[in-house]
Amino acid sequence: MTDAQSNSAALAVPPLDRSTFVGASDVASILGVGYRSAIDTWLEKTRQLPPRDHEPEFFYWGKKHEALIAAEYALRNNRSLAYAGDANRAHRELPVLHASPDFLIEAIAPGESVGALDCKTVGEYRKHEWHDGPPIAYLIQVQSQLEVFDLDFGALAALIGGNHYRNYHLERDRELGALILDEVRGFWQLVENRTPPPPTASRRCREALKRLYPRDDGEAVELPAEAATWARQRAALKVAAKSLDAQLVELDNQIVAAIGSASYGVIPGGGHFSHRVQTRKGYSVEPTEFRVLRHLDRDLNQ
């Protein structure tokens, strides 16, 4: 079998059915700090998202690099590792919470516990997220693994942009672990009751709501009492946003006029503005459907 055939076969392997449990990588989204919204995770667990017939390619390459990254961690930290396998372990008190670290870090001192190692392959476009340490979503993932396996420490090892290696030692945070258990327990009740999590201010949440409610049915629904407050706040924010937008346009116009026909405007004290010609390719927009939220002052029947 050629390398290309091997890669294609690996990519074609059906992914694990994650609708029956909360994985350690799901927890950050439940806490509102993940790479997707809690509603996205809820849609997956309630099987309202179309199943994937294979894992995305970045997942494949992440798995492919795990052994290489782990070997570098072992070398740089003088530690021995044991492959954790692909099996998911369930939490002893909350069986719906699962975890599967990439490797286990073997103890080297008397009384020291085993640790959990998670390996990450980070694309160039996300290297900025690691400037001040690991992204919080990965910290939550490791803390969830420590909670499930009842371990005292873990580590994150990352290959960033293909040629930058970093690793981080992480002590178990038992207060955070208790919070994780409470949040996962509450989230799973929403899954069992088929009640969506409350919306948040993130754009990811808005996109998830579009997937949850893609079309309207022509009916009217009575909103809760606080909807009157929502309407007033929304109107006030739109007025404020319009005023801020006008102020921004005025400032931009002042800067453009000051630059004139030059390409750059140098700011006293440091920095500069640029005002260059850019060419955008022409394209046609395909017809599409989307829902629009509007506030109408009149009653529905008028």
C-alpha cells in the first residue's frame, strides 16, 4: 500500500460516536471557553448534527504526530512514557465524563503519581494563541483528564507551525476539577431533557443557533417577561452602535484627508497609517436563504 493509500484509508475510518458521552475536549465549550459553543456540543450530543463519515485531515495529522511529539517530551524532560491507547475511561462518580490522554507519564520518584500527557499539532495560523502559554481550552482538557484518571499532574507538549516545540507542566487544580464536574453534570441534564444551553455573546453561539433553527414556521410564540427589557436594551445598543460608527467614519475621513495622495501617514511618537490601493477580484454571489432578526414597534396583528 502506498503512503497516499494509507492516508486515505486512515481518513476514511469512521470517527467515534461522541453523542453518548462528554469527552475531555468537549468540556471547554461547555464552560464557554472552547473553539465551539456549548450549543454546538449540545447539538452533537442530541444527534442533531449530521454524522461525519470521517475525521477531518487536521485530526489525522494530529494523531500522526503524537508519537514524535511525545518522544521529544520524553527526551527533553528525562521521563518515560506509556501509550494510553485509544480507549476512553469514564469518571468514577460521573460516568458520562470520559477522557483518553495520548500518553501516561511514568512516575520517577517514590510516592509520585502517574501523569497525563496530551500532544498537540498547532498550525501556523494559530501560533499566536500560544504566546503566553497554552490556550485555556487545552488547559481545561488536561484538567478534565486528570479528574477522570485521578492524577496529580499532567503536561501539554506542542509542535507549533511545524518547527517550534514547547511543553508545559500542569499541576492538578482540584477546585477547577469540582467546577468541571458540576458543569458537565448540569450540561448532561440539558442533553437528556433536550433543552438547549442558554445563549452567550459569542459569534460561535450565533452560528450554532442558525444551525439549530435554520427556518421559521410562520407561527408566533409568546416571549418571557424579560423580552420587553431585551427590546429596550437592543434598541439602545443599536443607537449607541450607530453613533460609534459615525464617529469612526469621521475619524477615518480626517485621517484620509490628512494623508492625501500619499501612501502612508506617519504618526508622531510612533506608528503609521497606510492608505493603499487594493484590487478585489469580481465574483457573483449565489442565491442563499437566511433568517433576519428585526424589532417591529407595532403588534403582530396590526
